[in-house]
Amino acid sequence: MAELNRLNRIPLYLQLKEVITEKIENGEWLPGEKIPTEDSLQKQFDISRITVRQAISDLVVSGLLTRIQGKGTFVAEPKLANIRPELTGFTYEMGGHHAVESLVLDCSKMIASERIRRKFDLSPNVEVMKLERIRLVDGQPVGLQKAFLNISITPGIDLNKYDFSRQSLYASLEAEGVELLEAEETVEAKLADDLQASLLRIPAGAPVMHLTRLTKLKDGRTYEYAEMIFRGDKYKYTAKLNLKP
């Protein structure tokens, strides 16, 4: 390993983080491989145990390392990456390389709350469809998705015949003749609350990505409002940007 520079103004724990990160990015430490113990790193770099723990803790929070109780610290598996140059669903984004399935928590019609009415500009006592799912990739829960559909403007569709534990919502809407045109999506960094942590099998307070999406039909009317929570240690968000002259 590279030596740490004590004359550098950069704190030693940040230097150690950089050394460990380079080892992983260069392929010297592979996903699933156990890294040296805290005691070993402390002796090798002649630094305090607190410095080592701070560096490792930061890398665990960022998702580059993972701790397994009683076994040690390991290089984490690569995060699930998605690229969003166009409007696609989770099943499409992940299905090419992973086994994607869902646990449906709720799929029902309900009277829109005031908050949801504002999203769709609806009158009181209008029904919307709610679809709430835990999204699993290769058997592991990675996200929670709650979608509300403005079904009052597409009265002829029948979504009850679809199995949303296996089938894509967007593909099902397309099969029903619902043409989605564009979406506005917002991404925020948040911490998992107790319920989210329980459903995603992560500690309460763990970092998550919170996405909200408003999706419109070709005629400009808002059809879907969705709220999504993704595990920070399993998922990263990538977007393609085009530079306008």
C-alpha cells in the first residue's frame, strides 16, 4: 500500500480512504473480498485505531465497503446503476442483467387525498389507483415504490388483469393504450425511517435516495405521481446530459 503523508494538510483518515478506494477501483481488492483488519491497517500505517475506523466507516456509509457482523469488512458488490435518457420503468432498467421481481403491498382504488388531488388537479371524491411495491433485484430488496395513477382520465383501461409482482407498470399501461410522453423527476438524499428500514432490511438512519416523479400523457395531463425510495448502498443514479450550443 502507498504511504500516508504526515506533512500533507489532508487528514490521515481521508488519505487512508483514498488508498483503500484506489485498491478497489484498480481491481486489487475485488467485490466480496475481505479487507485487512483494523489492527493490521493501524500497524501498517502507524496510525491510531480511531483514524482507521473513521476511514472505514465513511467507506461503509458510501457503499464501497460493507461490514458483516462477526466476520469483518468486505468490498461491497457494485451498485445497481441506471441510465435515464428516456422514460423507462424499473423492470426495464434492471431486467437486462438481473432477476427483477416485486412484492406488492397495495394495489387498489382509493379516493384521492388532498395532496394527491393537487398533483393531478382533481375535484374532491375522485378515485385514483394506488400501487405500492417493494422492488427486489436478485432476491434482495433495493427499493420502495408508491405510484398513484389518474385513472379518471382513462376510464376504459383494466389493470386488474396484470400481475405487478412480475409485470412492469409502464408496459401494462402501454398494452392498455395509455401513451406516456414525459416525466419530471426530483432526486434527494435522505435517511431511512423505521418503516423504510424494516422493509428494505437496512438500519434506521441509513442513507437512501428519495425520488419523486410526475409523468404526463401526450396531451399534457399528469397521469402518474410516484414516490420512490432506493437503498444508498445498492443503487446509484446516472443521467445523460446533452450540451446545447
